[in-house]
Amino acid sequence: MSKPEPARYRTTNWKSYNDALERRGSLLVWLDRDMDWLAPKAGKPGRPPVFSDAAIQFCLMIKGEGRPGNSPVDCCQP
């Protein structure tokens, strides 16, 4: 007895499919308006830092989100 032929899935609504592909890569970020972006005055000699530690951590976090294979599921795969 032969195996049944696997079902073929065909896209009938290409506009909806293409829109879904575009949305799949989007990232919505909410920022706190009260977050300090600029570093406070240090009062020490030397060049002062421009951005606060929170702003730098935020930018590094966003930079890491854009890489492929950086999902929580990937860390658990063998």
C-alpha cells in the first residue's frame, strides 16, 4: 500500500500574506519620556560622558534584538 500524498498548501490571498511577512519583522518600542538620555555633569577632570548608562543599555539591547537567531527559543535548542 502506498503512502497518501501530503497536502499542498496554496496561498490564495497574496496581499494578506505579504503584509503578514512585513509585520513579522517589525518591532514596537515604548520609551519612557522621563528617562535621562544625557549623562549628568561629573565635575571631574577629563572628557565628560555624553549619554547616560540607561541610554547606552537601551541602545545595546535594541542592537541585540535585530540579530537573527536571538529569540528565547534559540537558547534552549540543542
